Amino acid sequence: MNRSLLAVFAVLIVTVAYSDAYSTMATKRPPFRKNASSKRRIT
């Protein structure tokens, strides 16, 4: 496999994952402290 192609796929996956997490975060709209604790739990 081409290394550049692999890099492109990695960037795409990361972008999609981040955008998905951001959209869900914006939809739920929890208080900042609650959001931070939930983020810590997920990670």
C-alpha cells in the first residue's frame, strides 16, 4: 500500500471521528463540567 494513501485514509478517519463527536456533543449540550467528566470517562 502507498504510504501517502494510508496517511490520507488516517486523516479522513480522524476527521470523521472528531466531527461525529463534536456533533453529538453539540446535540446533547450538557453543562461544561458534565461534558468534561464524560469525556474523561470515554478516553
